[in-house]
Amino acid sequence: MSLRYTDCTFGYRARTPVLDSLTLELPTGHTVLLGPNGAGKSTLLSLGASALAPKTGRVGWGSLDSARSRDRGEYRRRVGWLPQRIEPVPGLTVREQAAYAGWLKGLSKRRAWDRAVRALDRVRLSELADRRSHELSGGQLRRLGIAQALVHRAELILLDEPTAGLDPVQRGVFRDLVGELSGTAQVIVSTHQTEDLADVYEAVVVLDRGAPVFRGAIGDFLSLAPPEVAAERRAEAAYRGLVRGEV
């Protein structure tokens, strides 16, 4: 299955749409969503997670429509979501917050509590499971947010700037985690950093000013760079050739 946007329009202010009649089918597998700040990446993923609803059009996963009331619960159970801003829940420990996220997605309290252990282990937070979530550092809180997206074992996981605030070691852990999810869940990761591309991803979508300007395989994306560009700079060169910069 793939995440589909059909004739979607959304804006935070009247007469200023971020996305205007957008029709886009995201590739299956693991995809990087690239684009400058203000391109609409967070809005696109928020719509995909049903955290926002399009003003017009529809967002679908399989036969489910995110805006249709009878589908919404099942849609949210199948789609995991990491927003840019992760908030600690006052009074909850790290494990309790991860379990709470699973319970909100429809798991029983017992199953959510048990699955929180595995989710925290995958993001290397097991040793902090009993710490209050408000005591975590920014990078630790980010990893807790990733655990929350994993705890209910979604079919599709949407991660908005997941490596922001992570140090190089933690970024390596994240790349390993994305690789581990291959075959069990599809992953869409948004970023404006071309160095976040890695061999665990299969496709790239580039968004610029609310419109897709590239959709294809990693190799096809890199081939857009001029032939004289060094291998380690090819992603940056290809990206710069496609976008016009921040809005």
C-alpha cells in the first residue's frame, strides 16, 4: 500500500494555501521527504497522520480515508506519527508515556505496557524507563517520540525531522532502526538535510513551495547531480538543482 493525497488543499491562513490541489502518491518502502524550510513537509506529514484535515480533497491509506469518521480510528491505528515537537506528559515516566501513546492508538493497557519495553529498547532508552519524561534531554525526548511512534507496530510510520537534536551516535542508532523496520513497516522521513540520505532508504520525494518537484529512486535522484561532482556531494548538488530555497 501507499499513502495517497488526492486533490488536497490546506492552508493555515485564508487565501494562502501551503498545499494547493496536491495529488501525490508516496513511494512504498522507506522514503526520504526532502525540502527547504517552509516547503510544506510538516503539513504534508501532519495531513498523512490525520493530525490535520485537508480543506478539500482526501488522504488515504489503502481503503481508509483519514477524514471519514468511520475510518479514522483504524487509520490512526495503522499510521504512526512523530511530530517535530515532542512534549513530556507531566507526571509520567518514560515507559508510562510510551505505553500511553500505545493505549491512545487502541492497545489494551497491558499490551501497551508490555510493548513499551521493546519500543524503548529499540531507541536505546531502556535504562531511563523509570525516569520522569520531563527530566529527559532534548535528544532523549526525541528518541522517546520515536518510541511512541513504534509502540503500536504501525504499518506506516511518519517521522518529521526525527534526527533534529540527535548527536552523531544517536543518528547512527536511528539509521539502524530504520533499517530494522524494513519488511515490517513503511517509513517516511522528512528532512532538509541531504546528509540524512542513507542506504536504508529506497526513494526520495522533493517538495518545494508545496509542490513535488521530484519523486523516484535514490539512484535516479543522485543522477541529477553534474557528473564532475564528488560522490559525497552528489545528493546536495541534485537537491540544489531542484529547489528554489526557503519561502
